[in-house]
Amino acid sequence: MSDESTKATIEVMGLRKRFGPQLALDGMTFTVRPGRVTGFVGPNGAGKSTTMRVILGLDAAEEGKALVGGVPYRTLRRPLRHLGALLDASALQPSRTARNHLLWLAHSQGVPPRRVDEVIEQAGLGTAARRKAGGFSLGMRQRLGIAAAVLGDPPVVMLDEPFNGLDPDGIVWMRGFLAELARQGRAVLVSSHLMSELEDTADHLVVIGRGRVVADTSVSELLAEASGGRVTLRTSAPPRAAQVLHGAGATVLATGPDTLGVTGLPDEEIVALLARNGVPFSQVSAHRATLEEAYMELTRDAVEYRGIPTGEATR
């Protein structure tokens, strides 16, 4: 990797961290690379926030290291020029206007004042720039936090739950904004519990559970694996269809009065087999798992707190 591309990376290597008897990080290892949005997901208590705090030098790991552009964050001079982060949208001085908040940050990082007006417009805060931040809604505070994160034009951006508090227009804006950051060649790490938003936004996914990485893969590969080659078949002759498909080596499971779940054969071959054998059917569709389904499957053994389904608590 060239020196230039190394500048736009986060490298997390073997992080271990305890809080008392609780092992928060257990060998956490992954890399956030330039030119893509990396989703960072896991159940509550999996270690997402702790990892981000270690990357920023706010918490110290007992073992391992986290590097930004090849060096520890705490060694960086004017760090907002290297990594822009949003961990807590409420971490601001409420009596300052949005513009003054950003001007204060710009001065501390040697960023020219004209950059403040640029990021205010990028974040959609033009009409609110001279309002005191203490009166902002959560969505507006998120936008101000995003503006602060990109103020130093950093090659690396790290955001914790950036979709929180955004209205539908804000969510659409955020998707496009993150995609544009990646298109510019930046490394973008986004922690979120909204799988539907990451499915439309992230290129890569790091899934964690109980302080360690469960999966580190592209979103497309994860969805393909979770889909498992399953095909939904709707037919008025389920027994006959099952017999034909079994004979061709497929696994068939009844999923409804007139629907079958089929694995082991591609949808094109299923159509050809049924037509050749005169079996009526009205639907043959390949199943495409959602990111939420894939995530739930990956993390089902890593959930620390699990509720009791409705009705079971009284049994």
C-alpha cells in the first residue's frame, strides 16, 4: 500500500480491553480502507463504541493498537485534518451558534474560516448557521456534528449512528453524503443499528459480537451467502412439484399451502424441470436475504440481552 493510500485507513489490530471483569474487546482486528463506506455493526455491548473510543485515544487498550494513517491518533498534529469523527451529537457548547462552534474548531485546527461556510452548506445548515446550537433538534445536531467531522477535509471519517434523529429527507441526504465521501477516496466507518440504511449505503461490513469480529466482508457477498441459493416456488400441485425437484437433487420444504422453498437448484433449472414435467406453477423467484436477516443470523449467539417473545412470559 502506498504512503498516500495508507493516509486514508484505520487499522485495528488485536485490541483487548476490560472494564472490571467485563471483557469489552477480545482481539478486535479489522481495516477500514479508502474509497468505500464500511458499516460497523453488532449487538448492544458488542464493543462498537469502545473500539471507536480506542481509535480516537479516548480509551486505552490493554493489548493491540489502532492506527489512523499508519500512526496512533493521539500523535497527530491537528488531528481533524486526518480523521473527522462524530461520536456524540450533543457534545457541543449550547450557547454558541452553529457557525461560531465551527469557527472555534477551525481556529484550533488551523483551518481557514471560509471552510466553515462550505461545510455549513454541505450539511444543509445554511438557514440555521446563526442560531444557538442548544435549540437544535437531534437531526440538526447530527448535521452540525457531520459538518464538524469534515471541517478539516480529512481522508478518514468515522461516524457513530449518523442516521439517528434524521427525517426522511435527512436520511436520503446522509446516504448520498456518505457515498460521495467514499467516491472522493476517503475511508468511511459508519456505526449504525439501522440495517436498512446500511444496506443502501455501505460497500463493506464489519460485524462484531462479544468484542471480536464475526464477519469482515462486502455487503454483496454477505447477502449472497445469507440468501443461500433459496428459491420460492408457488404451485397448485405441491406434491408433484416436490417429487420432480427431489428427483433432480433439490431439497424442498413446504412453506405454505401452495408454496415450496427450494435449495440446491437455480431458479432457471427449476422452471425448466417443472415445464418439462408438466407441473403448473405461478411463481419461481430467487430469495434475496435482507441485510437485517444476514445480520441476525451472524449475531444470534452474540446477543447479550434477549427479550422474551410476547406470550411466553406468562407461561
